[in-house]
Amino acid sequence: MTTTPGPATRAVVRPGRLVGTLAVTQTVGYGVLYYAFSVILGPMSNDLGISHTTAAGALTLAVLLSGLLSIPVGRWLDARGGHGLMTVGSVVGSVAVLGWSQVHNAVQLYLVFVLIGVASAMVLYEPAFAVVVAATEPARRAKALLGVTLVAGFASSIFIPLTGQLVDRIDWRRALVVLAVLLAALTVPLHALGLRRTAAARHLARRSRTSPAWVLRDPAFWLLAATFVLHGAALAVIAVHLVQYLTSLGHPAVVAATLAGLLGLLSVTGRVVTTLSTRWLPMATIVGCILVGQGIAMSLLPVVGRQLLGAIPCLVLFGLGFGVASIATPAILLDRYGATGYGTIAGTLAAPILIAKATAPLGGALLAAAVGYRTLVLLVAAACVVAGLLLFVVRRMPTEDLSPV
């Protein structure tokens, strides 16, 4: 659907400053609120005297809660904008990480991660993208979204080793204190000052806002939800279980971890290639091809993956699509539905995706125990192929009758 730029889409901030602000806050936010957990997990579990599974459940709870809150957060963003929400969320996240450093049992850990889930819903990609959509002109949105995700794509590469160094030098509790201070020092002032002028976009959007409830009557919306639920679940399974599967194929643990680490680096490359390709093809078509390619790559991994020269091409092809959903989702939603009510629409779509991402690793573990890792990887491959084909279907669905009455 083609939308005419109106008051709600007029730029009210300098895109470069907005991108710089959100690129930093998303990198630090994901690094501290999500990726640091993988490093803290071992020493924390040992110190608290709980199993790794019990401890990991806290992060699962946070992601689930973030998914459940994405719809009300989206409505807030449409009505009031992201300035206050993201500033308060940064404060909540910093306090929660500081509280995490003081937990002494599983109950306290889970309570802290309720706060981390709330903060994540308020400060990570979904609200950041909604701010970009509200405050930038349509012609600049793709570059703005790419700029944010390109930098934030390195969050794991920066914060996993940083957290490891801190834990090694000063123990996990003091490491979390340092991370909490870093999160507060960078994200609170940047959100408070860097997003201040986006309030003007909020007022413009409110005057032209219509209810996005009519989008739920569009069958394509539910196909998009199925697409990204399948793809998000597949990526979550691979992110958790890939190292174990590669070692089962005979690769040494160090080699397996190195190969898995390629996925994060390649995700950045994939985002650049995808964005540049929109000069020639629609986003849905490009991403559909990428997802099908991921499925083919995963289906070949059990066949050729025992050899290093076979595993690398499969993982390179799969890795190129590892981060495309972050830029494809807003682009596809904007192309089909326009910018009005974007926060609510994106939040509604994000809810089942985040829930799938939170629960898929546990489901993958149960499936692997029941049918083996080979079958699990083939199911991941099938999920990617089906997701890609669904995008091709969505691309061909008409939009003429989607206007609200």
C-alpha cells in the first residue's frame, strides 16, 4: 500500500543524531539486558546453588514478559511517543541489573528478571523502531533503521567478551554493578536528551492517528505473524543448540563455538545486503529468498557438515539471514499498512514472535532428546522454508480493501 507522507511522517529530528542515539542505547541495552546473561549464568548458578536450567528460566521469563507487554507498549508509543517511555525504561533496567548483583536465591533472581523483562519491552528494538518511524521521513527510514541495527548487531561481540573479562577480574556480582552503572550512564541521558524532540512527532501522530484494529482483519497480517514466529523460533533453536549439534558431528568444541560465532558477524552483512537489494526488489521478496536459502543450508548441514569445508558454507548462508527480521519487519509493515498506528501494529506482531523465541530453545531440547539433533535441525530447515514461502504469498496478497471504514 502506498501512503502519502503527511504530518505524522514529517521529520522532526536530525536523522543522524537520532540514529547515533539509538545505535548506542540499543547496543548497550542488548549487551547488558540480554547477552551478558550467558557469561554470568555459570558462576551465578554455582554461587546460588541452583541448576543452570533453573537460572536460565529467569531469562526465559524476562523474554516472555517482554513479549506480553509489547502490545500495551505499542499503544503507548502511538499515543505518547517513546521519549518518556525509553528514559524510564533505562532507569528500570539499570536498577534491575543492580538488583541482580545482589540476589541470593532463585526467587530473588526471578523477581529481578521480571523487572528486566519490563525494561526490555520499554527500551529495545520495538520501541526504538517506533521512534524512528514517527520521527523520520519515509525516504530516510530504511537507512535509519539499518544504521541502528548495524551497530546494535555487534552487541554480543562487544558485551560477551567484556562481561567475561569483568567476571574473571572482579567476580560476577561486581561485574553486574559495573554493567548497571554503564547502562545507566549511557542510556538514561541519551534517551532523555537525544529523544527529546521526538515529542513533536508524537503530537503530530496523535492528531492524524486512526485505530490500527482493522489490520487484524487482514489475513496477510496473520501470515506475517506465522512467518516471523516460525523464523524466530528456528533462529532461537539454532542459537542455543548449534554448538552441541556441531560437536555431535565430530567438530572440536572450540571449532564448533567459532563456527557458531560466525552467525552474529554474518547477520550484520546480511542486513546490509538486504537493505541495498531493496533498490531492485521488494523487501518481502528479498527476505523470502533469504529464508528459503537458510532452510536449504540447514537441510544440507546434516549431510555435509561433518567436514569443515561442508559446514562453513552452510553456516555462512544461514548466517546471512540471522538478523534480517529486525529490518524486514518494520519495512514490510510500513509498506503494507503505512506509519499510522505503527507502534500498536508492530507490538501486536512482536508478541507471538518474542514468546516463540523464549520457548523454542526448551522445545528444541525436548525434541532433540526425543528424536535426535539431526531431526531437530531438519525441522528448523523446514520452518525456514515455510516462512520464506509464506512471505511470497503475503507479497501477492492485495491491499486495496485494507483501508479502515
